[in-house]
Amino acid sequence: MLLHKHPLWNRLRLSRELCLCWNWQRPDGQIKGTACRELLRKLEFRTLIKLPPRQCPGPGRLPTIESMKIERIF
């Protein structure tokens, strides 16, 4: 429902809002944002939801580089 109501939200914002709705937090009071994003990724992998695209590559992931045609002048 949140994805449909807020299509411009990124994954971080979505996970924060879900944690607040579910009152999902650690004993120190911080939200469980990383755990929530992992849950969302697993749901997307199983095609149960469709997440917004990643804004930047994650740790250990290289950015996608598009090929382009270069003309040589010699």
C-alpha cells in the first residue's frame, strides 16, 4: 500500500516508514532499517513486491556502465 501511495519514495524512506508503522526497533530505540530493507529485498526476489530501483550500487557492487560506439579518426 505504501508503494502505491508514495511511488517516489526510495528504498531507505520506505524501510523507515515501515519500521515506524510496525514499531520495529532495537532495544536501544533505533529502527531496524537494515533488517527491513533485507526483508524487502527478499520479498522482491520472490516477486511478491516491486521495489523502486536502487539509487546507487551497494557495497561490493560495481556500477553498470553502458557501452557506447566510438568512431576512430586516423
